[in-house]
Amino acid sequence: MNDRFDPPAARGCLDTPVLKQRGQHEVFCGLTGIIWLHRKMQDAFFLVVGSRTCAHLLQSAAGVMIFAEPRFATAILEETDLAGMADAQVELDRVARELLQRRPDIRQLFLVGSCPSEVIKLDLANAAQRMSAEFAPRVRVLNYSGSGIETTFTQGEDACLAAMVPVLPDTDAREFLMVGALPDVVEEQALGLLRDMGVETVRVLPAPSRDAEYGVGPNTVYALTQPFLTDTHEALARRGARHIAAPFPFGEEGTTAWLWAVAREFGVKRATFDAVTERPRARARKAIERAAAPLRNRSVFFFPDSQLELPLARFLTRECGMTATEVGAPFIHRAVMEPELALLPEGPTLAEGQDVDLQLDRCRASRPDLTVCGLGLANPLEAEGLTTKWAIELVFTPVHFYEQAGDLAGLFSRPLRRRDALRLAEAEV
């Protein structure tokens, strides 16, 4: 008999052919990941090597007050740098030295590549090695790319965490690593549930500071909390750590399956698991039932944007009563997504990558009740009479684990509630 927390025997969408799309695509900049990462790592500084446009984007996205002293900035590439008339490496060294002299609290410095720095092939990897040698051991310097040329915006976090994995020390200790940046309140909820079950020595990547870091080795097991951390997943596997495959903790079902996969790895008894999760599970189910009423028997279409598409489609179809017509994702990593594909009911078109014009044609033809897409597509589709949901809001809003399950359903139901209210008001006029 199958365990009631294990995926069902049905194969869901595991055998569904994936439509491979390669063409013009709509993406948001990966630099935006800095907005949530700099809040998680309190001794880190993110120095973007880019243009004034990069600086304006970060300032706008973060909403930094004039009195604040943020832990990110932009080393502006001027025309002379872009034209190769100046030594950009010398200028970058000068900016880094001035920064570290002024901010002695910085223990980790990330050199973040952007579209301009990648176009001119500025070697930030060598720059990070050079600066690490100069500023060690007080400051560790790493680099990663936040460019949006070929990537989606959530891959900024993936690239950052993947860059951190190789420098973590070795250990043979038996430890559990929870991987992914979560809002503090959500992270504490997850740690509290694991602690109450008796899962000890839980580490978090990213850690709040270098002093709170840990080792990685063959006795490390890890579970991802974010579906887009595929490079980080592979970096941890190369270090010998073992992945706990599980659905992602969205909704009551996904959260229970994620927690049970970890609990089973550490020998937690079923009675203990039930005692710890029974009440939060009941609250989550009740909250979802209340918030999801406008979603039932409605259809949803996902454009590829955040890489959260497959877990969210599973949540909406299995817990909120929706029908998915198409689920597009920037990338489908089978080893990471297999548990989600097994749960996702058969029926939707699965698409990897994007040819935006072709996908727009399919969306218009299906006329879904709700379209989940990026900012650049939402307004034009609304003008055509389609109801949309901004995908980026699902990344910036707390949506993981039990206590946020009702809020997650509410993010999707609000656009439909608004549409229904407007139609009722128009009918009364």
C-alpha cells in the first residue's frame, strides 16, 4: 500500500511530451535576485558591474530610502570602459578597495556580472580570485552572473548560491541542508516544524553570515525549497551531498510531501509527524478552501517566467480545482521536477523555453480564465480581454509552507474576483 504522503502510483505528466520552444523570449533581469539575497546575508555586499540602467533597476526594484545604507551598488561601466579605452580591471580594483575601506562590516563581496559586462567579456572570475587573495581572510570575494540575456530573473539567486557551494568547507557530519532564500518568517516556520519532529542539525543556504556557515560532504543531505535552484543542486551533488527529491512546499499537499520526505530520511515516526503537522495542515486546507472558491472549474495558462510554473500548476489543479491548459517553464530539470511531474494531472501542454509569438497564439486560442505571465505581456493581454497574474509577484511574496497556503491561493483568485466584480458593476450600469 502506498504511503499517503508519497506521490500516487499514477505517472501524471511524467510521460507527457515536452514542446521545446526556441525563439524570441520575454525575460526579466536576474539582477533582481539581489533584492532578496542581500536581506538574507547580513555581512554580504553585491557589487554589480554594469551600466546606469542596472543601477536604476536595482534602486527602483528595492525602493531604497535615501537615508538607508544598502548592501548593493553598481560599479558603472562608462563609455571609455565599453570602448576598451580604459583598463576596467584597474578601475574595478579601485572601487572594491574604496568600498571595503569604507564598509569594514563586509565579509563577503559578490562581483555580479550584467549584460554590459558580459557583452564586453569582462573577466570577473579572475577579478574575484585576485581580490580574494588581496583581502583574505577578512573578506571572501566571489562572482556570478545576473545577466538577463539568456536567463530568467530567478536564476540570479541560483547563480549566487552555486558560486558559494565550492568554497564551503568539507565535513563528514550527518547534516540536513535546506536550500533556498525564504522570507525570515517562512524560514522560521519551516525550521520550527523540522525541530519539533526531531530533525536536528539543520543548516540553511544561504546562511545569514559567514560565521554561521557549515561544511558540505558525503553525509550531507539537502532539499530544495525553490524550483529554480538547478545549478546549486548540481554544485552540491558534485561536492558529494545527496538530494532528497520531493515536491516543493507550495500548498498543503506540497508542504506535507516535502516535510515527509525529509522526516523519512531522518527516521521520524509517523505518529510524531502527524502530531507536528496535523494542526497546520488543517489550517492550510481551510485557508485554501476559502481563498480558492473563485478558482474552481476555471482554466489557467502559464507563460515561462519564474521557473515556479510546474509546482504552481500542480497546486492550482490538485488543491484549487483549476484546469491547466499549458504550463510553460524556462527550463525543465527532470531530476528536480520529477516529483512535480508525477503529481501534475495529465492534460496540459508542457513547454520548455519560449517562442513568444507562437505561445501568444496558443494562449489566445485557448482563452484561459487566468494567464500567468511576465510584466511585459500582462498589459497587452489585459487589453485583449484576458485576465492576468504577474509571475514576479509570486517570487516576492511569502508563499511557501502551511501558513502561507491560503495567501498563495489568494494571489491567483484576486484577479478573477476583480474581473467578476467589474463585470457585475458594468451589468448594473
